[in-house]
Amino acid sequence: MNELLQDLNWRGLLYQQTDAEGMEKLLNEQKVSLYVGVDPTADSMHIGHIVPLLTLRRFQKAGHTPILLVGGATGTVGDPSGRSEERQLQTMEQVEANVRGLKAQMERLFDFSSDAENGAVLVNNNDWAGQMTLIDFLRDYGKLINVNYILNKDTVASRLDSGISFTEFAYTLIQGMDFNHLYDHHNVRIQVGGSDQWGNITTGLEMIRKTHDEHAKAYGITIPLVTKADGTKFGKTAGGAVWLDAKKTSPYEFYQFWVNTADADVVKYLKIFTFLTREEIEALAQTVETEAHLRKAQKALAEEMTRLIHGEEALATAQRITAALFSGDLKALSTAEMKEAFKDVPSTALAKEDINIVELLVQAGISPSKRQAREDVTNGAISVNGEKVQDLDYTIDAKDRLDDAFSIIRRGKKKYTMVQFN
């Protein structure tokens, strides 16, 4: 088997192939262009979106050329894939803003160097589909695909009972048109997508077959759906999706998501998401078996992913916050890092005025009574912004208000509260 395909297979990244033998022959004979499409349904991708993109990046590392399609046109229509109801349509202005957000994130994942022979190319299907008239679409593409062919697609068939609009019914035609366009204008020979994109990929291949001679060859690959060992959905936390946008999911939260991966999943995720070698991953897999308590594999996964998505500086910040919280030494953190680290802990609001430590503990609900509050202080159980307080007469004032807005109070080893002063 082709070396690249062998690696993809070992990593568990090959689910379906339209013609495995033909594609391997193609990859053995020449460097090719291949593409992944992403619809701009939001202004950021989440980690569930990036597996096909990371797979495409592996092709680029092997010398092939990645074509990255942002669906400025398809994003206004809505893919029925994986949905039980119609997608809420977005305005063109929102779609364009989302496109800009996705482009910025793709530029972190790929080498777009203009002097590289296989530098990544970014395209927007609105550049060709958006200029097409309805009559041209129906005449040039609508005639190519039989309605029964579309009805047999799982994504469409699953919606027939609940209902599907013609807009989403026609989505597969537009994506098929994309593959055909990229075949003609960017020499694309392979489309890569998630397992839910199989029907759309094969529609594209059908269009290419019908609009070219018998020598035209194109192929499709899908990536399996990433799942957790316990069967629950991957990429979700109590707070929702894990986004690539640092404003939606901070680098610290992003790092923590990966470092908290279960032992049963970590080796699988190292294979799927990182560019570590087989030897490196197998060595980390051994540590899961022999010294799981050290969580070396999880730390490697968190480091690789945070560095890839957010960069070296953000990784260093995430690690610094993690170390400070583990040791309880909050003095090592900046005010901004404090705010990031504790934004999800219990919080309470008090008036912005000087207040005795015992009064604060009771008013903020940190200690249940004044008697308990006094015991907590004298026993050394209370810290303010990382500094232990044992003086019953201590006053919380401006010096303790970070950004003149909040203080972090710790009671015991692990119970943190953010007191916000208004």
C-alpha cells in the first residue's frame, strides 16, 4: 500500500473510498490536488470540523496540493446532512463574516506559501455558483442527476417523512457542481470529507463522469465519525462545543479539554489529531499502560493541539495557568490569566467598598457563618488572590481588587470563588 495511505489507515482515518485501488495507483504515479469543503455556518470551526482538514494537511506534508473550499454559496443554502429539520438561513452579510473567520483559522493549519510547489489554495464556491443563473443551473447541472438518485441518498431519505425543502434537496447538486468545477479549474482529483459527506462526494463524481470523457478519473475518501470510548459525543463539554476561536473557547479551556481525555481515548486521538510519528505515539501508548497516573499521553495531546491551533505563546499561558492551579500558587498569574482561569468558577457580586475578610466570607457565601469564617481564617484555610490571610482584622480593599473589579478567594485546597465588586 502507498506509504501515505498506510499511515492514514493506521491512524484510523480511512472509512470509505470510492475506488481504493485506482486512488492508490494515482497517488503512486503523481502528486495530485485534492479538496475539503467547509460551510460557513458559524464564524469559527469547532474541533469536530477539523479531522478532514488535518487529513488534508497530511496529504500536503506528503507533497500533494490542498484546495480548501469555503462554501460561501452552499452556506446560504444548508446541508441536510445529519439534520432532522431545516437549517435556519443566514443573511449574506453573516455568511461573508463567517467566511472571513474560517479563512483565518485555515491559515493556521496549512502552508499557504506562494513559493512552495504545493502551497494551499483557498477558494469560495460563491465565486462561481453565485454568478450562475437559475436557468443555467437547471440546464447545465439539474439535467445530469436523476431525482431517484438523490432520493436514495441517506441524508435525503432520512428527511422524507419529516419533510425537506427543495433548497436543501438541491444542496447535493451544488456540492457536486463544486467538485466538477475544481476538477476542471484546479486539477482536483480527490475529495476528502466526513462520513456524512459520502452522498455529496459521489454526486460530484457522477457529475464529473457525465461531463467528461471516459478517461476522467476522480476519487472520494471519507473519514469516520470521531467518538468517545463510552459512546458519548466527542468534542462537547458542559459549556458546549470546543471552538477554535480563542474568544469562544480560551486556549486554557482548549488545553484542558485535551489534557482531560480519558485513557481509553487518548491514543486514538493522538493518531487522529496530531502529527506525531507512529514511533512517538506508540511510546506514549506504552506510558498509558505502565504509568497512566503521569498522563504523559494526555499532556502531549494537549500540547500538540494547543500549539497547532493557538500557537506557542498561548500554549505557554495555558500551561502556566494549569501549573498555578495545581500548586495553588496564584501569584504566578497575571490579572488576565486569573480572569481566564476562574471565569467558570462560582461567583458572587458585592458592593465595591472596603470589607472585613470575615464579613466578605459570609456575605459571599464562602463560609456558612461568622464562627466558621473566623475558624477558616485563623486555621489558614483562606487565600486572597493566592495570598494566605490569617488576620481576622484583614480588610479587602483596592489592593485586593484585580482590575479594580474582582478577587479570587480560595477556601481549603480546591474551593474557589470569584467575588466581583460592582
